[in-house]
Amino acid sequence: MTSTTSPATSWTGMVPVEDTALAVTDTGGTGVPVLYLNGQFATQGYWRRVVAELGPASFRHITFDERARGRRSGTSTDYSFEAAVRDVDAVLAARGVEGALLVGWSYGAVVAAHWAARRPGRALGAVLVDGAFPDDWLDDAMEQRIRTLFRRIAWLRPVLRPLGLVPRMTAAQQAESNIELGRLSRRSELGPVLEALTVPTRYVVASGTSFGSRGDEQERIRAGLDDVIAGHPHVRVSAKVTSNHGAILRKDAPAVARAVREVSGATPPS
């Protein structure tokens, strides 16, 4: 796998984007550029084990905190999914990167899939970590459940926000973001995006529950991937791991790193 990106030194700073600014970290180097896309309300720190597993020799690692996430990224008037996709372009442009391998977890996996499908000439590949499963899990009852959940945990925000552990968004904004994800995850919406992928794409799939899920809901959602990979020339499952959705980057970083190497051509597919 090759890239047209020029060598760069390590850098940490703020990238202005529209009405806000994003906290970005770039390890620099001459390796394959890898851009990491966080979970919906997570931060770039979640990727540290994966970055350590891959090391600096073959990869250039770029992480960032999305709008209102973490301690430094600014607030915005736009927390939409389309804004998240635009931010991928903005961060890559700011770092002088033309083509990149995208690695996304949860919400970030959906962003990565959309960006790779829309930018086939720039996407070097995609690794989708326990996300981007086409399934019609959102209905009226689920919408209400999501709104109720975020209202109930709103009291935690003043305690956790100074630590960067929750976004600087209202409970209603968080709920709307999650509901928008549900709409985008419907088979009729996400299915065509995945079908359009023309770059090497690998899934790393967790087991068990995710935040807010009940019983085997999450496993049923993951089953939506079966129809996608059947006969698709570019999309495969690299690993099904035992850790759950929230722990996968911490407990199964080696599996994610293997998928990145597989997509980049550093190791042959298993």
C-alpha cells in the first residue's frame, strides 16, 4: 500500500473547522497514514493501545477529538453526522494527508464507511470496529428509550465534563445524535454504503452488550453484517473477539492492529 503523503514530524495542536476547532495528534513519519475515528462520545485516548500495538515504523497515526469531545475540542452549532464526515476531510487537509487508512470504532465505524465509500480514490482501506452494522433497530419506542436514557444520566455531566469524559453537549443533543445514528444504520441506508465500498475493508466484531442495550439486542444487530459480507469482494470479518463493545479497544487492541496490518498489506489475510 502506498500513499502520496509527504513525511511529517510529530505534531499536537488545534485544527480550525467551520465554527469550532478540533484537538489533533499526529505522530508523523513516513508510514501509512492511519486516521482513527472515535466512538460517538469518546475521545482519541481510547486508541492508545492500538497505536502502541502498531508502532511507529510502518504507520503514521492521526487521532482527534470530535466537536465538543475531550477537554480541548470546541463546541459547535452542528453535531450532525455530515459534520463528522466533513471533519475527516478537514483534519486530513490540515495535516497534508491525501490518502489514509481509516479505523473507526462504533459511531466512528459508520463515519469511516461513509467516507471510504465517498472517497474511493483517497481511502487506502477501512477497519470497522464493532460498528457499521446495517439493522433496523430504531423505532418509536427506541427513540423514546434513548431520550429517557440521556435525561437520566444528565446529572453526571458536571462531574465528568471537566475530565473530558463526557461531551460538552446537552442531553437532548446527545440523544439526537444517537437517534440520527439509528436512522443511518437502517438496512436501506447503510446497506448501499457498504455495498459501494471498493477498498479493502475489515470488521473486528465484539461480543455481548453495549451501553444501553438489553439482552441479546447487540448480537442481533451484529448479525446484520452477514448479508453484507456474503459475496462482497472487499468486505470481510477479520476477527470476532470475546470482549464487549465498550472494552474492545482496551482488551482486544491486538486484534484491531492485526486487521489494520491486513488492510495495509503488512500481513497476509488469514
